[in-house]
Amino acid sequence: MTCQNCVRHVKEAITEVPGVKSVEVSLETATAKISSTLDLDRGALKTAVQEAGYAILD
């Protein structure tokens, strides 16, 4: 991510994943803090971020 627009895209992508209650994305640390229900699909999170055009660093 290189700008606040990237942060917005990632946040929107993650927010659309079923089970996500809220998300905070940090440009400075390139991380996302996610509040979710217990049945959150981590694979769906990864796919959503990748489909938005961003890489996942494990």
C-alpha cells in the first residue's frame, strides 16, 4: 500500500467478507486489525485483499 486510497480499498474489501464487524487498516505498518464473529473465514479475507490488488504478507 502506498497511499490512503490503498488503505480505503483494502478496508472496503475486508469489510465485505462475511463475519467482519470492523476493520482498521494502517498505511504505516501495512497491517489490518479485524474485529469479527467466531466464524470468520481467513481464506476469504486473503482472497478479498488479493482481489483488491494487494499482496498478503504472512
